[in-house]
Amino acid sequence: MTKSDASASKRPALSLKGRALKYLAAREHSRLELTRKLAPHAESPEQVEQVLNELEGKGWLSAQRFAESLLHRKSARYGAARIQSELAQHQLPADVAREAVQALRDTEFDRAHALWVRRYGEPPATPEDRARQMRFLASRGFSGEVVRRVVRGDGLSLSEDD
């Protein structure tokens, strides 16, 4: 046993609350994520619920902050449909998810266009290129109308001089 192994074995195990705070210090988590991560370390599901209720009560665990964090991390790369699906997987309250998705829909064209410029930068030369570009944007969760407008070149010019 090395010196670091000996010191690690002497270190007390983290409490559930300590584990939860460690996860939250790294990034925002949804209640569902923390439940899944803490469950193997808890004696009962009620113990996990008690810790999560305490963290919510103190404002350390917030569905609103989690949604904002997810939008911040993913909105430049993904459309509203894809992010809405991810928010639904985290079982956030309906009003929080609806508000977040509405904010995304307002900027969907601009975000899709910026992603398209980074990836392709020029209009498609062939029908195959057009289909490829459209599939790319659609797979990222952008709406069909936004995808068509971006690939057609509607609304924004490619030059940054304008």
C-alpha cells in the first residue's frame, strides 16, 4: 500500500449531503440526476429525498438554474427540439421547461445560421450538398422551417461587413 492509498483509506466516506454538494460544485444538476447519483450511497430512497429537499430549501438545488445551465452549454450547438427533449428527460417542472424552450425558439434562426456558417460557410453547390446540410441541421434539433431558411440563405448574408 502506497502513502496515497493509506491516506485515502483513512479519509472518512462522504455523507450524502457532501456528495450532493460535490456534484453541485462541479455543475448544476437536476433533481433526477442527483437522485440517480446518490441512490447507490444511500440506505433508503427516503434518505436521498430528505437530502434533496434540504438542498432545494436552501437554494443549492434549483430546476431553474439547471435549465439555464443546460441552455448555456448546448444552445449554440443544438436546436429547441433537441434541448426540449433533454429537458424532458430530466423531468423538470413544466413551467421551467416551457420558459426555457420559448427563449430558444426566439433565437433559433440565428443559432442555426451561426452553426451552419461554422460548419459549411457557403451555399450548397449540388442537391446532395443541400440534403447533407439540411440533415445536419435537422439532426441537431432545428425546426424544418429554420433549416430550409438557413440553407436557402434567407435573412442573413455570409459577409461580416454588413
